Amino acid sequence: MGSIVTDLALADFQAATVVDASGFGLQPFQFAIDYPILPGLVLPGGYSGSMVWYDKAGCTTVGELRQGPQLRIGGIVTDHDPAHDALLCSDENAIIRFLRQIAS
């Protein structure tokens, strides 16, 4: 597992934070994570459709991640809000409900 984590630690690899989205006008199934546009990082549009993962074990260092992360899907990036430097995401539960509806 350690080699996988280090292979993923790209220049734009970050620990994003869920932000207060009360001023965003989001739907109940959406949430926002911070993503300031900085030189050298992937442009926010490049993350559209990407999974948002979080670690249930609360790892705070790459060393801890190597020992055993408990990754879980939080959602999918659907848009970028440049005014708030945030990526807008759809919650994984809403995505699962949607997929079940179209499959039946």
C-alpha cells in the first residue's frame, strides 16, 4: 500500500476541507470543498467527475496513510465556484440513489 500512496502524491495532491456552503445556493445533496487556484495545480475543471475520498481513520501524514487508511467515497466533483475557490460535489448517497433509479 505504501508505494500506491507515494505514487499518488502529485504536485496537486492535497487535503481539502469541506467548507461552509451557506452562501453558495447548493442543493441539499451537494457539498463544497476548498480548492484555490494556485500556479502548478490542476485547473479545477480537470477534476469534474473525479471521486472525492476521505479517510475514516483520520490519518494526518503520508506515513500513517501507508500503515492503513480506511478510504471511503464522499462524492463526485461536479463544478467549480471561482468566487469561493471551491469545488462543488454531489454526495455519494445521492449518486447511489440516482444510479439505482436509472438501473430499475
